[in-house]
Amino acid sequence: MITANLPWVESPFFEEILKTKKLTDEQAKLVNDYHENGYVVVPGLLPQSLIDRVRDDAEKKAFNPDFPLKTQRDATRVQDFWLVSEATKELAAYPQVLDMLELLYGRPVVPFQTLSFKVGTQQRTHSDTIHFSSLPARYMCGVWVALEDITEENGPVFYCSGSHRLPEYDFSYIRKTAETTTYENYKEYEDFIEKIVAANNFEKKKFLAKKGDMLIWSSNILHGGSPVTKEGVTRWSQVTHYFFKDCYYYTPMLSNMVTKELYLRNGLVNIKTGEKAEQTYNGEKLNVIKTAKNLYKLTAKDITGRLLVGSIKGIFKKK
Ligand SMILES: O=C(O)CCC(=O)C(=O)O
């Protein structure tokens, strides 16, 4: 069945593919909502005992400066706490969540990053595709879990329903020039996305979650963190980021999206298996040619780097 090389829930042929699936009413509602809105809210699936263990670990270790961590940590967030917290890892690879994601995407899931939050991030609107993209496109999603009740005051996550249908905006849309970008250019991206929100009249819907509620968002949905309006309040929460099998994984923010020189995520580890994630294009290994520090060009197997250079020289000779 042709999917336009997109996850089936995001395919233009979604309705046709849906008819071929044997789904329960609950599953049908999940896939229809996700297709339509780009997100779903799932209350009551995760055991409160697991939520309590994750929160306890985050309090006692992640945000305890005396607990040694090798990953990035600041006052708001800790990256990849799953490496030292069994509970965080369990939440990231919770079997019923993985089943749900595999139903939505039709491929084995690769949980690859956790972020643990103590307070609201107040992050400006963005799409995860600027950080995490795949080839074929859109095989990525986020699962955000409240580790305490979320209020208007403690900086709820917000999202723009339907915005997943937008193009995957990167710097090739933002700039007229073709430089490779870095995180120093990130504000330019955020300013651009704010204009996109205004141009589309998107509403920023707040996720006023109860402890244990979960939000699944698709790779390209616009989202962020609302302002924290009460001093000193916490917003214990965890987000896990997932890719899916048989893709190349890259970071557009650090790539050259005009020349398609990609910052490949070569060291990606599958949280569930502990193994390095193999990268392929729908199962096909491509040639990977290094063009600069951390940048790679993908070519088909029948074109080697040498041939590519040779044919370019040939073109110049003819002239
Ligand atoms: O938790 C938040 O406030 C936002 C998190 C977020 O935007 C992300 O993980 O991409």
C-alpha cells in the first residue's frame, strides 16, 4: 500500500489505509484523532506507582546537585536521566505506550531520549522536527507525562491543534542564504515560528493534565511551555522522544538544509534495548559521504563518492 513515504497516520491515503486495518473502536478513535489533530491525550493508562517512582528519582537524583550525572543538567531539565534511573527508563519504554506508538506509526519504535523537568520550561513555540527529523520524514513523536497535577500557574505545555500538517520548517524556509546553522541561530527560528502561529491564527491549547496523564504529539506539531505565573511552583514532568525503525535520523538545526548536508544522529541508543539504532532508508543502507565536521550527504548505493566527484569534474571539462 502506498503511504507517500509518510507514517500511515499522516499519509494523504490515511482513509484508504484505515479501511484495511482491523481496529477496535478505541484504537480507531486513537488513530483518527491523531490523524486529525496531530496529538492525543491519554489519561489513566500509566500506573500511579510508576509515576511516583519516577518523580521520587527525579527529586532525589536528577535535581540533586550531589548526585553525579554525566548528562546535561540545569535547574529546569535533565537530559537522558533514563541512563541512571530505572523508573525513568520504565516510563520511556512502557509496553502499552510503545504498542500505541507502533499502532500509530506502523513500525517498531525507537525510544531515544528522555528529558526530566522540575519546573515549567516556558519554551517558545517550536516543532520537534527542527531538532529531530527522519528520512523518510515524520517518523518521530514525543510523549509528555505529568508527574504532578498541572495548573494554569505552573507553566503547562501547550500545542496548536492541526499544525502538524504544516511544512517542516527549517532554515531553508527562513533564510535566503545557504549557511549551515547552529543553535546560536535558534532565536531566528523561534521568531519565524511565532509569525507562522499568527499567520495561521493557531490557538495555543494548554494541557491541564492530572498526574499520570500523557500527551502524545506528532513530530511536526507546534508546541511549547506556557509562562509560569506563580513564583517557586514546580512542574514535575517527563518527555520521551521516539523515532521509528528503518530511517536515517538527523538534526535540521545543525544541518545545511539547502544543500542537504545532514547532521546525522549517529550515536543514537534505543532506550528499550540498549543497542545502537541502525540507520537505513526503509531498510536500505545508503552511501554516507562526510562533507564537513559532523555533516553527511546521503547518496544511492549505485553512486560512490568517487564517481560523484568524477562526474562533477567531467561537467566542468565539457564547458
Ligand atoms: O515541557 C515543556 O514545557 C515543553 C517540552 C518541549 O517542548 C519538548 O520536549 O519539545
